[in-house]
Amino acid sequence: DQAVPMARRDPGVQSAWFALLAGVNSDYEQRQALDSLIGHDAVDETLALAVLDSLGEVGSGHETAQVLRALAAAMPADPALIERYRAVARRLSDHERGQAERALDRFAAAQVD
């Protein structure tokens, strides 16, 4: 899909991506779109914040937790970004929140080294 690389590097395309995503009524489809955008590459702070903001539109805790775990694997170790991530995770059930919080453990391991 050519739209994903463009949305990752072009702010205008990224803005349009999230505007379209806000109109998607399916939590599952929103998660799929966010997972595609996150991909398997590093995510910069701007994109990570946009993903976190868009999770406010996702009603399913399960789908939100899935995106958070993918994001944690790709986002930078920025303290403000991690706190924003935790704020989103706080609205999840205990089980889902635990999964999302454990995904941040990679940052704790990096601080010990």
C-alpha cells in the first residue's frame, strides 16, 4: 500500500489519513489502519502522538491495547510521550492496561544498560 509510506513522511497526507480514520465506525478497522501506519519501523514522536490522539475514537479496549503494544515497540523513548501513552492506557481494563504497560518495559531495560 503506497499510502502508508506517504502518510509516514508527509504531514499533509498524515493529517488526511487521521481525518479519514476518524470517520471509520469500526474499532477493528481503525486498529488495522493504525497497525499499518505503525508498521515495523521506528515511529517518530509526531506520528506516535497522532496515533495516541486517534485512539480516543476507538471504543474497544482490546483494539486500543493492540495498537498501544504495537506503538510501544516502535516509538521513541521520550518521557512526555510515554506519559501520554500511559494516560491512554489508564482508560483500559486492568488486564488490557497491564498488557499495554508491559509493552513499555523495553524502555526500562534500555535505562539499565
